[in-house]
Amino acid sequence: MRRRSGSSAPAPDRVRPGATTGPSPVRRGSVAGPSRVRQRRSGTRAARVADVGRHERVAELARLDVEGLVVADVGCGSGRTVRALLDPAPGAHAPRLVHALDHVSALDDDLLADARVRSRITDLDGPLPWRDGELDRLVSLNTAEHLGDPVAHLAEVHRVLRPGGLCVLAHSDWDTALFTSTDDQLTRTLVDRFTAAALGPGRSDGFMGRKLLALAATAVRRGSGWTVEAATSWADPHRRFDDGSLAWKVATGVLASAQDDPVLAARASGWMEELRALAAAGQFLFTVTDVAVVLRRD
Ligand SMILES: C[S@@+](CC[C@H](N)C(=O)[O-])C[C@H]1O[C@@H](n2cnc3c(N)ncnc32)[C@H](O)[C@@H]1O
């Protein structure tokens, strides 16, 4: 993959570290209203289905089937997955404690104030800040691509999970980003560039989603004692293109990745405006394939 340094970026959260992902972002520092999961429970069937996003899916894969669990979300960003863990689907139990770990402080203020949440500022490229076997579950969404050695990280995750504990490793595969546009060729060019571009001084991998299983297999082969319980994928539909929407964030990353080519950058700006117009006319769709692997510590 071609990599550039000092440029801006593929993934939406790589545009603004810790930014939220999902269709209806909670503003940093704002107090969240009723969660999407609660709205989902009381809405129509269609509304319920439409309202499930990647954060809720990750929370469901963490199988919160008993009370009193201690869970960690590593690379938590503003805390959308933390929020989904704290308000799980009917039949599941909110954890007793959610550790929200990131190397920058971006957690929403209401989560910082929540007694069930413990914010940790830690670099995932080093040791995890928990004792052996301290956690029941660990989840990670769109973080693996940023790590120097994801297999070494998994060995650390193995250490801090109790036997039988679960690790949910989830990642968008940015190469699968799909945008409705009237210019398919330009869209192809822009998505290719977006996928290939590296973000700033950090690491990124636009193909990480499809690599998760191989990553898990390497961890198993190295003998740390994992069983791969499940591998799954989904592509949620997003029809909004207003500022802050997921499609807008990814398109903003696409635009940024074209900035070193002035002609392409100008065409990308026009492309953004067209997506906005298509969304206003109800003709726009954005999806990206998310992949998740569930590992059980033996
Ligand atoms: C793409 S964002 C995903 C945020 C969140 N999981 C979500 O899906 O909304 C990646 C997150 O990983 C964090 N991150 C990247 N490298 C890290 C590292 N070495 N240690 C700790 N956190 C890291 C970033 O700060 C960012 O919040």
C-alpha cells in the first residue's frame, strides 16, 4: 500500500482523533439524550432495525450475558461503544465497570462523569494497565490499524482477560466504502486514494477489516491460548450527508486524501457538494463493510 506522511487521512476518526463514528454523533462535552438503544426499544420495527449501528453490534458481540462484568474498550475515542455497552440490548446486562482507554482524552463529558466508567489514558503500544485476568471482556473498534504490533497487543489482551473472557476485535474495511454518486469513475479514484493514504505521522491500514482473521490466526499460532469463536461482517446503510454524519466524515477524509493533487482536490470538492445534494433529494447511500472477530481466552 502506498503511504504518505504528513498528510491527512483515510478513516473519519483519523481526521479528528477520537471523533465519533455512527449515524447520530453525540457532541463532545454534551450530555447525551436518550440512547439510540433505548429509542430503538420503543420505536417501530423499521426504526429499531435502522437504529442499530456498529457500536451496538460490537456491544452485542461482547455477550454481556451475566451481571457484574468488567469490560474495557481500548481506543475508545469519544466513547460511542462505551455508551452502547452501558445500554445493551434487551436481555443483556450493563457491565459493572467499563474501562475506557485511549492515548488521548476525548471521552464525552457525561461518560467521564458516569460512576460506571473509568477513563484511562494509556498507549496501547505498551503494556495494558490491568492485572492478569482482571477483565471479563475487551472490545476494540477501528483501533488495530493504528498499532505498531497488533499481535503483541493481542498477547497483552490475553494476559488481562480471565480464562473464558472474550475479546471483540472490530474494524471497518475502508476499501469497501460505497458512495452513491453520478461519477462512478471519480468515486473509484477518490476511494482508492483514501484507502491508500496514510494519516499524518500515525499508522493506518485501509484494508484492516479483511485482515482481522489473519491477525487472530497469527495470535493463535503464537500459542498464547485463544479460540476464534466467531467472525462476522455487516454494512450498515447511511443516507444522511449533513455535517457530522458518518458519510460526511468519511467523505471529509476522502477530500483530505486528495489535497496533494490540486486538480483532483477541486473535483473532490464538487463531488462532496453532489453527495450533499443527492442526500437532500433522498437518493444518497453510504456503506462500508465492518468486520468483527470474537476471540475467547482459553
Ligand atoms: C478511529 S478511532 C476509533 C474510536 C472509537 N473506537 C470509535 O469507533 O468511535 C481510533 C482511536 O484509537 C486511538 N488510538 C490510536 N492509537 C492508539 C494508541 N497507540 N494507544 C491508545 N489509543 C490509540 C485514537 O486516539 C482514537 O481514539
